[in-house]
Amino acid sequence: MAGVKSLFEPKSVVLIGSSRIREKVGMTSPQLFESVIYNMTKFFKGETHVVDVEGKKGARTLHELSHAPDLGVVMLPPSGSLEQVQNGAKMGIKAFVLLTGRFKNPQRKQLSDLKREYHVRILGPNTIMGVINTSNGLNTTFERDVMPPKGDISIVSQSGGVGAALLDWACSYGIGVSKFAFMGDKIDVDDVDLLRYFEKDTHTKVICLYMEGIEKGRKFIDVAREVVKKKPILALKGGVTKEAARRALSHTASIAGSDVVFDAAFKKAGIIRVEDIEELLDAGVALAKQPPLKGDNIAIVSNVGGPAILAADAVVKNGLRLANLSEKTRRAIEKRFPGLEAVNPIDLIADARAERYAFVLDKVLSDPNVDGVLVINMLKSCFFEPEDAVAVAETAKKYPNKPVVDVPAGGEDFTLVQKVLRSTSIPVYNLPEKAAKALKNLRIYGKIAEATMKKI
């Protein structure tokens, strides 16, 4: 795994491109080259070397470098890329990221031959944006100044476009990311290699995958089954329909296979399958911040009635149940706040502030009939202020084995509350339905963890 490690944890990187070549159809361009240089120079904490085959930026050839860097990032057409991989492999570069694509089968074979001959690792070709590591600032993307905040989620995308959407989502919503890998055509490094790496990576708590196809099916299942004992894996599968599967074959050279087969494989491996990009990251945030849900019983604590009813519907639709609060919990809440009816979902009334939330949430979380809580705290039409949300995070800390998710429903309300809770362990969602899905995925992983413990 030393070569795979060099993809994410190099001490030195060489960026190989051209300040002149621009493909008529393809990613090779001065713009790509200059933008990657910009990001690496700005963010990367190690050594960054530049090789411009035109000789205008940095060195003209790899031989001019004083030593072999750990990682080479190549941004040239196929023939030029092959030449640079061969030269770099000879001088001792351990791994390569090939951003550009359009490699034909004979050229793919040449890459595979170079990999075997020099024992180097190759990510790509056609990765489009390569890799990100928020810990050391490694950023081979060409979107200038785009760097997600540090966190515990590692994301692997076979598609550059889907990966870009996930990256944009993470940056826009402040989702903490550990690492990104854009895999492209998977001529060498694949899902299995990356799962093995992330299994041992101390900065990764949750693994999110976007896949269009896989060749090493049995090995993938075996490795994933070991990884999920320590870390949850979420997967979004593209190419579900026959029409999309045919397009995936030409897109990233993927053998998509039967969706029924993939579904069975995911279940066997203990991988949680999600339906879309949004759910992939929503579930990732929940699993990174909260413990697995150990039972089906959910309490809803809200300052508004209508959204609480929608939340109750969503909870049940996602295979969970509304918790029956104990008589002790009900008496304690109604004694402290005589105007409230402590029936799940609990409506705290629109004037509820931090103190009321803290008290009720504490009583609900201490109830043995409750396995998790969905909190709704709207600002508009209510007295609740963004800073009151701190009470949710502080109260939840007292019950580390019961997950809590928060819903400031809407747009502006969501933004304001999320800013307050972003650095806490509380996942925040803008709709009750999204929060209910997050709880469902926490429950799925709870069952996976339970099954794993029984086998030990």
C-alpha cells in the first residue's frame, strides 16, 4: 500500500503539463495546468515542483529535478502522459495521478505494463481532478481556491462530474472532509485499494463511494466486509438502468453489471446504499458525527406543529417508529411546563428558547423508550434564536450513545442554525425528511454493527 499512500501523503509532488498544448477535445490545456499549479502552491504543505514540457514554467524535463518526488501529477495528452510516466517511474516516482483521458486500449495496456515493470501505482487516467487531502493541503483540482473544510469523511468518485458535485456540496455546506479521490478509468488503483487505505487512515471515519462499475467483485465484497467492522461505507451506484449502464461503459470504461447483483453485493458486504448525491453526504455527516442508532424508537422535539407531523410521517416511512414516552418523562415535562402536552411528537410551542429545549431534550434522551431524537427548531414565526441551538448540542453530549439530528426547516433558518452547530457533533438538515433518512441510515449501520459483534 506504500504507493497508494503516496497518492494522499506525498512529501513532494511534481506537476507535469504544458503551457502551450490545448487539445481540440480533451482536458489538456494551459488553463488546467496553471490552475493546478495555483492550488498546489497555495494549499500543499510539502514540496511542489513544476515540469513544463515547453520549458516556460519550472523545469523542462524530470531529469532537471534534484530528486524523485513521491507523486507525479500528469496533465498531457495520452502519448505525452505515457512518456512522462515512464521517465518518472525510471527515476523513482512512486505514484502517478493522470488527470486527462481519451486513452485508447493499446495505451491503457502500455500504462498497465509500466505499472507492472516499475511497481508504481497509477490513479486514472481520466480522473479529471485527482486527489484532495485536507490534512496536508494536497489539492490537484483545477477549481481555484476550492478546498473543503477538514473533517472525517473520505469520498471516492469514479466520475469527475459527480465528484465535482460532491465537492461543491461539501464546500457550500461546510461538510468536513478528510480526503477526496477521483478515480476515473481505474487502470490500476481501484475501489479495493482505496478501501484498504481508508481502513487504516486515522483521519477517516466514514467512506462515501460513487461507483459505476467494478471488476474485482469478490475481492471488493471481502475487503468491504472487513472495513465496515470499523467504519461505515456508503455507496451511490450509477448505471442502474440499462440505458445508463451503456453510457457508463463509454464514460469511465465501467462494466456496470446487473443492479440486482450490485444490490445483493452491497448487502452482503454491509455497505449502506443511498439513492442520490444529497443522501450520500447527508448520511455521511450523520455517521461521522453521531453514534449508530441502536433501536427503532424516535422522539421528535419541535417548536412548531406542522413540520413535526411531517417529521413523524417521514420517520415511519423510513422504517422507524415513534417512541412511546414513559409516564415518568411525561410527568416531568408537564410539571415543569404545564402548558405542554408531552406526547410524541412533542410541540414545545413557538415561544420555546434554549432553556425549554435543554430541559425537554434531557428528559427525552434519558427515557429508556427512546433510541434517538429528531429536533426541529425553526426561527421564522417563532421566538427561537440561532444561538439557542447550542443547548441542543450541549444536552446531546450527555447521552453519547443516542443520536440526535437537528432540523431548522427552510433556507435562511437552516443557514443561520448550521453556522452555530457546524463545529459541534449535531448534524443539521433543512427538511425533516432528510433528517429522517439520516436516522434510517444510522439505524442500518447500527444493525450492521450488531451483526458484526455477534460474529466476533
